Amino acid sequence: MTEVLTPSNPLSSPVPLIDLTAQYRMIQHQITSAVQRVLSSQCFILGDEVNELECDAAQYCDAQDAIGCASGSDALLLSLMALDVGPGDEVITSPFTFFATAGAIARTGATPVFVDIDPETYCISPGAISDAITSRTKAMIPVHLFGQCADMDALQRLSVKHDIPIVEDACQAIGAEYGGRKAGVLGATGCFSFFPTKNLGGAGDGGMITTDDPELSKRIRRLRVHGDVGGYTHQELGINSRLDALQAAILRVKLPLLDQWSDARRTNAERYRQLLSDRGLLDDLELPVEKSYGKHVYNQFTVRIRGDRRDALVKGLRERQIGCNIYYPVPLHLQKCFEHLGYEAGDMPESESASHEVVSLPVFPELTEAQAVRVVDALAQTLASINRASTVAFPFTIPQIKAA
Ligand SMILES: *Cc1c(COP(=O)(O)O)cnc(C)c1O
């Protein structure tokens, strides 16, 4: 039996990294009736439910159109296909992201070109991009990592100057803002995921592409149904990537609540800042930096601990039953499947040190104050014991060894 978290017993209970049941309990009845509606209709693929969600999502992001698809990964793939990205092309992206960002590029036959991140936001560094642009560069995919937008002004300037479209990987950032505009309308297309742990999560896989370009929109709508222009007529090769009506019906219940959940995530983040500062833990932990250019929606609350202490911190948190995880432990330029691209350790120093030093803490909307306190208690205890151990092991300053 898994222990049930109750308000009367918060201190003795484990704190999960994310608890989807808390949210489900609040909207269970609406979800059930939405699912019933779809079952009664027996229309399961695309159809009215998906059309309605597409309208709602386009309106939410202030985009001209939104196109449902099977996953965030496919949203990226379909976007690249619609931009004619293929063999011989290069697409610039960040190595510090979920695999799908680069996987989509490689799936088109194009070459992922990795450039390093800004250590403050963990998002792609515009300066590094401009050095990587070549005559083969066909697109760039900034990732709005952990729920905060990349530095889009700088990226848009590069995009215009070199005529290279931007595909936003907004899978972790639905509702995030940049300069008062929503993630998803800051490039040629915006890609969203409804994976259950994303800020707007379905009951399975699902995705969405937003765009203001009617030509791209038409093409993506075609590409998601094998390129069918109607009547089983295929002028180009597409894929099967449709959104299920069941997912759309469930997401239509959740979308109107998204802003309130994002606000709760932001409140939790603010609470951590306060608690961690009150406990004097900010010498050891670096907290997420909120850029003034936009609104962070905290898909993850990712802290950083310098040096070689991260794994001990994770171990200590887990021993104290605090859910945490490392996003991401291996930067993509060092993944086995990209070995042939020829990158080596040391090529992306900021991404590599981030992979070695970050850990994400529970920040889901329903996290209670008592749970946050428990997370911070566990951090304080673990840090105290890590720092004690390191003073015992190295009681003296090690003299600098001079080269002969
Ligand atoms: C989740 C995610 C994806 C892929 O979404 P799926 O729906 O799981 O295919 C792509 N990029 C990033 C940054 C993600 O977090």
C-alpha cells in the first residue's frame, strides 16, 4: 500500500516529486463526464473534441492556429518537416534538454548542431548560436527549459538576420511569457507536450503545434495524416500523428485551470526562496533565476549545488523520502547515439557542469506549505552532513603543487 498524504499527517509522509492524484481528485467529476461524452460518441480520433481544444489552445496562446498531434516529440518533428528540414541540413539546438528535441532533428535526416547554454537560465546561449550558423543551417530550436523562455529577442534578431526560422520547444513552458507574449508565438511554430507531468498534462501522450503562418498550419495538418490532402490523395509523405478525442476532452477540462496551477507553481517557488534564505542555505544552493523579460511557470524548480556534492544531496533527499530528479544527467552531445557527430567531453562546458550540478525539487501546484517545509528540512539536514563530511575528510588546506 502506498501511504496516503493527508493534511493531518504531512510531516511523516514522503513528499513526491509530483503528485498527479491531488489534481485529479479536484476535477474527477468533470474528467469523468468528459470521458463519458467521448465514449458515448464513439469518435476517438481528431473530430470535434480536438477541434475545440485547438481553438481554445490557439486562443490561450494568442496564436492564429493550433494543431493537435500525438506528442510533443511529434510536434517538433512535424514542425521541422513543414519547414522542409531534411538530409544535408543542420538544426541548431541545446544539448541540455530532453532527448526529443534533438531526436526530432535527427529523425528528419538533418544534423543536430549543439551549442552551449547560458548558465543562468540553462537555455540556449544566443552568442553561441551565432558562431554555429552555417550555410546549411535550416532552423533553430530553443528550448524554454524548466518553464522559462529562452532569450528570444536575441534569437529573433539572429533569425531575421540569417533568415533561419525558429521552432520553439515549449513542451515545458505552456503559459510562460516573454515580453508579454505567450510561449508558442515567438517563432515560426511552438511545440507543446501534454505528457502527464507537463504543466498541462493529459491521460497519456498528446501534443500541439501553434503557428501564425497559415501555410505552415495547412501543411502540418496534412503531414499529421500521412500527407493526405483529402480523398486518399498524397502529394507528400507525412506521418500518423493525431490527437485522441479522449485526450482532447480531458485537456479541455484542464486548460481553463492552467493559469491558476501556474500561479500555484510560482507561489511554491517563492516559498522555497523564502524558506531556503531563512535557513541560510543559499551559500550552498543556487536557485532558479527569473529573468525580467518574462514569466516563469516552473515545470521544474531546479537548484544547483557546485562542486561534486550533487549526488550526495540526491541520496540524502531520497533517504529522507523527498522526491527529486536530475534533469538532465547526460547532455545530448555526449549520448551514445550521437557519437558519430564527433562531440567530446569538454565541448559544452556549461551544459556539462549543469548536468553534474542540478537537481529538481517538488513544485507541483498542490504541494502544501508543510510539504515545502519538509523538503527544506531535508535539504538542510543533508547539506549539513555533506559539509561536515567534507571538513572531516579535508581538515587542512591542500598545498598547491607546483609544476616542476
Ligand atoms: C516532454 C518534452 C518533449 C517531448 O514531449 P513528449 O510529449 O513526451 O513527446 C520535448 N521537449 C521537451 C523539452 C520536453 O520536456
